[in-house]
Amino acid sequence: MKAETASLAPGSMFGSYRIARLVGKGTFGSVYEAHKVPVEKRVALKLLDPKLVNHAEAVARFEREAYATATLEHPNIVTAFDVGNENGQRYLVMEFLDGETLDARITREGFLREETLAELFLPLLSALTLVHERGFVHRDLKPGNIFLESRPGGAIEPKLLDFGMVKPDPAQGHAMLTRKGALLGSPSYMSPEHAEAKAIDPRADVFSLGAILWECATGRRLFRGNSVVEILHRVCNEPVPSPRTVNPDVPPPLEALILGALERDKSQRFQTVREMGALLLACASPGIATRWSSEFSASSTPANLRHAAPTLVDAPPVALGTASEAATIPLDTTSAAPLSAPALPKDAEAATILKLPGVRLTVGQLAGVILAAGVVISLAVLLLAR
């Protein structure tokens, strides 16, 4: 069978898979609901667009996703059943999930309560612990790549999706898979070191989680702008406001978790997602806390990170690579619409904390100090002139 660019019709066959319907279509390919014949197992069939068969980066991403999904076995990582090449058409077969993305949930409900966040993110932190321990960095964590599977009885099972951006961690002895200077991923959730095209490690995923949690706690996207360049500038330079400036009901432990993950200096950030889990336990219901307490121990969290707040530093200019690389769309074939977030209110910006040696000032307080100092200097000059 020759690869075709048109959508596969319901009832048609792709190898041993019978197509049921097109689920989503994106820049790099399509996802279909299908059934494995003759066992009639319901699956998600992901196909790389045949037009990209000679596109080295697209093929490499598809192969990375297939390899990572097949080798990372965890209940909160989407399961892969099959991968191959059918007459020139590359495909990946995964479990079919009913439910919605975290992106859709935030759009529908707004901010999420701390107990809900703990219930959703403790399993995801467990999954990412495995990803990092196996020597990988996800690099494209965002609400659209977290799926909330609906289970019998109304239960929700969070799943990590889209490992097309996964990168072996050089610290684990693996080679880099993307060329130096390339910028691939979702700008609003990139770590500063990723945005600057510097070497990254699992702490880049920690920063991305912080941006996701900030959005979940407030219902608003943290880093936004009218262009990729504007967003990346904010990621690298603008102060990170506390989520409590937008949602005063965010509890202190959750605030400390979010701000500790969003440290621009990765050495001051949570060093592992396991450390994040230890603090997130404080936000969980008794039943959820008991379930995850053996995996996430509070004693494993460094004392200086348990109530961390962002250190606001000036970052070097953003390194963008080529324009096409900066605008690359992640291999997310669900065609989810981008979240449209309102601008941060002025009172929230005014409440942003600036950290100086031994001093914590708001922007307004700092401006007052500078103005007062200017008045004193001016009076001194006039007196000396006499």
C-alpha cells in the first residue's frame, strides 16, 4: 500500500489496523482511532505525514517518540504497542485514551484547587522521575501534552504524551540528538536555558512544570506575548509574580513549590521532580498523601528549597537560532487551540517581589526609595552650592 497524504477513510485498512475515525491532525501528521484486526483492540494510530518522509528533523522526532514511548513503561505515560513502516508510511500505535487534555480542563474550569493539583501531578511527577532516571529530558511539557484519561467510576488518570521532543541527557552519557543552536519546543513553557539554546538537563523539565502549575493555580498562562521573541524575552528576563497575586487562595506550600520550580538559575531550582513531590504532598488530601508518601518523602527536599522564591537576575540576550526553528510547532497532532489568557492585572505586577541582599521590596516600594534618594541628593547639592 502506498502512503497517501489524504485522510484515511473510516473502514479502510492500514496494515492490520481498521480505521474508525480521524481524531486529530497537526503539522507533522495525524492520529486515528483504529482497531487491531482480528482481535478488535481499540488503539490510537499515529501517522507521520508522508510529505515529511525526507524531513530529517520530523523523522527523527517521530522515531524518538516511538522509542521513548515504547521503553518508558509507567501507568502515567501513554503506552505504545507497535511501531513500524508500512510501505513508506511511518506509524506508531498507542493506547486509545478517552478524556481531555489539561489544557482543555483549564480552559473549561479556570484555576484548579490545590487538592486537585496534588491528585493530578503526584502521578505525573512519578512518571517524570522514571523519565529522568532513564536518562531522558522531555523538553516539551505543557498542558496540551498532559492527558486526563476518564476511567470507570469517574476516576481521572493523568498521562504524559508526546515524547517527540525527548532528549537523552548528556550527563547520563548520551549524545545530543538536535543540532547545536536549534530551538524546538513550546516557548511559554521553556526554561531560560532552553530558550537561550544552552545545554539542558532534567531541571529544564522542573521549570516547565512550574510554569504549568502557575497556570493551573491561576487559570492564566504565565509567559505570553505577541511573538515567539517576546515570549522568550519574558521567560529569560521578567520577574515571576507569585500566583497569589492572581489567586489569593493559593496556599503557601503550593506557592513555595511553584516559585521554587521557576527559579531562573537552575542551581537554585528544585534539582529533581522528586523534591517537588515532597512539597506537593502538603497540598494533597489525606488519602492521596498516604498513597504517595512512600515515593515522595519530605526529608528528601533541601531545606533551602522548601520555601524558595525566584531569584530575579538579568539573563543574556536570547539565542533564537533560525526563524523556522523558533516557530517550530511541537508534534502535537490533537490540534488543540492555543489558550487565550487575559493580561496580568496591574495590581499583580505591582506586587511582584524584588529580592536584594537582605531586603525584599515591591516594585512600588523600590520606586519610592529611588525617588526619595533623588530628593535627598538634590537638596545636598543645593546646600553645597551655597
